[in-house]
Amino acid sequence: MNTNDFKIVFEQENHDVDVETLISCLMRTSNIIQEVNRSLDTNKKIEVKIKALEKGSFEIHIELVEKLILSLFASDAVSYGANIISVVGGLYKFVQFLKGKKPKTIISKNEHTEVVNFNGDKQVFSNVVFNIYNENKEVRDNVTKQFQVIDKNEDIRGISFMSKDENITIEKEDFKNISQTIEPLTEEDKEPIVTIVEDKKILIIRPSFTKDLKWDFVYEGQKLSAKMQDEEMIKIIDNGEQFAKGDLMLVDLQITKFYDADLDTHLITSNSYKILKYKQHIKGNKQIKLFD
């Protein structure tokens, strides 16, 4: 088998398969190939062609057009040391290993990622395969939808993905688990992104004299509200320091961006700002630039 060929084999007694299963499986596989191509940032168009329907168990021989593959893997854009077929094969091997459940542990080691699955089994995958599966929602969705259709077919006992480097067979007992929607495997990208900026001047709009209420102020041209986290500030206010609208304060700010699942990005919200440390009070009648 050539490096730009692979086969999909439906493991079953008879030598035919219904149209819905065939078309859906091919479409999902093609989508996965195109998403891998896009994730590798090749800037090449890949054509996926059925080379032959072979005898025996129902086999589909698929070819990625050779001249494009040759030019693709001579390109400087691909430095991962893997071609599209090996990545696709790696993805199906990864899916077979996970069986539709999030792993227990994930450890990144240089160019590889060590994964312990739900059953406690350990296996090592290339970072390319792991990152594409983890970060590319289209790949995960197409795998899910592919196995949802295959699972409905009572005649199929298993499905194999065969290339020059990989020979993966996924048994029917795993179809249902793999067909379940799975979220990204790592949650770091969903954690709040916290930034601390020091020695920033803010213009007071409305001061607060209790720790539970927010200060209203202007920072970098935006009207904002934030709680004062510096306990010393309460003592300063209790000792008679007067803060008024139009005064400036020199402070350290904490700015937190929170993950929004609907938009799949981090956003500034009404709770994003905190005044971590008070440093200096500049009365409003002093002539001083607000921003450096």
C-alpha cells in the first residue's frame, strides 16, 4: 500500500453495506482529512478519491492525490515529521484508545504526549495527533457522527482503518461510547486568564468606604468598577484620608478574562477588575497626566 493510500474496512459477514452508512462514513472521513490538512497549515488543496471497492469484507480503498501529497510533504509548512495519512491513522488509534471517555492523566513529554485512559491503560501519542484531536472540534464532531451512523448498522461487527503504518480495528462494543460527544481533553484553555498590571493611574468617579462595595473609576478610557482588595486602604480611610471624584490613585490592578463556552473565547466581564494594591493618592487639583 502506498503512503498516500489507506483503507476503510467494514467487518461483517455479507459483502454489501447500506448507502447511508457508506456515504456518511466516507463524508466524515473526508472531513477529518481536510481538517487535519487545515490544522497542519499546509495551504494545499487535498483531493480524496475512492480508488477501489474490494472483495472480502466490505473494503474501500481511498487515495489522496499523489502529486499533491508529494508537494505537500516537501513543503516547509509541515515540520511535524508526519503526513496526513499517518495523522489520520493516529487519530483513529487515539479514538480507539479513549473509547469515548476522557483520559485520567495527560503528560506532555517533548514531541509526544503520554495518556492514561479511563481504564488505566497507558499509551504514547505524537503531539500532532493529540493536539489536533484536543483542539479541533470539527475533528471530534466528525468522529462522533461517523460512529453514530456506524453504530446503527446491526451488520457491522467492527471497522478497520488500514494504512502503510497503522492497522486499527474498532470493535462494535466500542461504537456507542465513541459516538458520545466529548469535550476538549485539557481544560487549561478554559481557565481564567489573569493579568496583573502595576503602577497604573486610575481616575476616581465614585469612591467606596467599605470593602464590600466597588469603586467606580476610569482606566485607559473605560469606565469600570472594582472592589478594593488592599486591607491597608481601609485603615487609610479610617484614619481620615478623603477621596473624591476627580482624584487620581496609583494602584496595581488584577484583570481577569473569563472563558465563555458559547463564544469559545475569553472575555472581560463586570467582575474582571480588582484593585490589588493602593500606592498613592493624587488630589484632583494637581496637574498631572492621567496616562503615561
